[in-house]
Amino acid sequence: MVGCCGMGIGALVRLGLVIATIALAACRPPVPLERDLLLTTATPGGTYYPVGVAMATLFTRELVGEPEVLVSAITSSGSAENIRMLETGEAQLAIVQALFGSMAWQGTGMYDGNAVRNLRSLCMLWENVEHVIALRRYAPSGDLRDLEGWTGRSFSLGPRWSGTEVSARTILTTLGIDPDTVFRVAHLGYGPSADALQNRRISGMFLAGGVPTAAVSQAFAGMGADEIALLEISDADLERLRAEYPIWRRYVIPEETYTGQAEPVRTLAQPNVLIGVAELDDDVVYRLLSALWENLEFLQRQHAAAKEMDRSRALAGLPVPLHPGAVRYYRDAGIDIPRELLPPELREGGER
């Protein structure tokens, strides 16, 4: 996988995250693990930030007993930076795409040979739906394969080093489309991507988020379905992707989700996961999950993506073993836990 200026995307991401980590460390002191937690999300305009803010508000409101736990949500460039911040101890909770969690835990992809082993899952949240939007005149079939003929056209892959960029590059390169060869790659946030598309400064954009995603709604409201299209991903391409990354599954965006979208759109999705550091106190994790699942309606009033959340699917697609506090919570809730989701300290050191 080739990134900008000839660097591999993994090396490019790691370089950017080192710079970002140094800058963050310079302006923020370490955070006590059991009292004052940071939940890192992504840029505004997507889904992670508004849902993350709502989650932090809920956690702080509900965890008022002894010990009191305060949770604050912060912006970031997305999943890659979030994992780096968990690894370095600058954050204790994060929302990440399953693709990143899997690569980090296994030490593959952009983390090749550098597995991040202090990660622990708390739950699956909602599915991250891949939105590929293009000017309709350049996408005659409405399929992602239309992009193969886009030599020289400008296309936004999301913010540099973001989860959106790495997911987009992973999907495209797995399907044999080298974005650095085919496109003039733009690195824009969600809102700026929608603005640039409306101003015809780019011809397409790759966004990932819960349905509906605000920036996609913005683009369709401003341009209409006669001007832009959500591109579909074929069954054959989905199977090709799943052969490499089983975390993806078929997702159909219902008709009329976005202004003028008259037909359902067959795309794909991967889980978004709430991950914490292994060092978190078991009782704190238990209380966080109790607050989350017992007050789900609060989150669902804040953002439509949270309406997909369901405790019965909390373990679906988790790429990283559970935290021991999460194991205790789900067992108390009567949910069976597959052995592969038990953390190393329970599998290897016996139950506790």
C-alpha cells in the first residue's frame, strides 16, 4: 500500500501520529486512571465526535458514586491516533474502527511487527458504514469500479492519517485501485469534503460513519441526487475484501436516507468499537458498561447512529479481547462470552 510522497501508508500514519502525540503530550498532563478519563473520538462532522460527547456526558452523569468518575470527550484525527493515544496512556477510552483494532492487536497492516497489547474491548457500538460519493456524470454505472477510470480527478480520502483514509486506502488497494495513481488525493475533513464537492473542487469523497452521516446529508441537501451518487460495492468485491479483512459485511443504506436518494444503496460496513486500556480498574469498566446499556435511550436521542446499538450485539465483531471488568458485566447480564474474547490475563492466568 503506497502513501503520499512514496511512503507506505503505515509509515506515513506512524510518522504523523508521533508528531501528533508529541504535540498532545506537551499540552496535556497524564490523566489519573480511575477518576478522570479521556475518551478520544474523531473530527466533528462525522459520527464519533457527537456520540462520544454524548457518551462522556452520560458516563459523568451516572458515575457519581464513590469513586466519582469524570469522563471528557476530545477530538482527534480518528482511529489511528486514538490507538496511539491509548498505547501511550494519553487517553483511557477510545472509539475505533474494528479494522484498526484488529491490525493493532494482531500486529499486522500498518502495525506490522508492532502489536499494541494493552488494548481491551468494552463493546461494539454501531456499524461504520462506508459512503463513497461521486459526481454522477463521472460514475455512469453507480458502482465503485467507476473510479478506475478517474485518472487525474480530485478525490478526498478524509483527513490525513485518519481512520477514514486508512479504511479507504485499504478498500481501494485490496480491489486493485491505487488511489495515488488514479486520483489527485485530497485530505479533507468531513464538512470540508462536502463543501469542496459542492464547489466542484473535488469530484468525489470517501466518508465512513453511522447512518445518516452529517456531511453526506449536507452534500445531498446542497446538490441533490441528480448531481451526486452514492456508489455501490458489488458482491464479488465484498467477498474479495472479506477474504483479506473479515470484519466487513454487507450494509444497505435505505432509500430516502439522504435527500433525493430514491433507491437503496448496497455498500459495506465494519463495527465501531469502544476500547479501553488494560490498566483500567475492573469496577470502573463494569460501572461504565452499566451506565451505557441502562441509559441507551439517552444516547439514541442524541444521534441516530446510536439507534443501532443493542446490548444483545455488544460482542459482535470485536477485534480485541474484552476487559476483565467487561467480562464480569456481560456474564452478570447472562451473555455468553466466546473463549477467544477472554483477555490474556483470564485465559492464561485462570478465572478471577
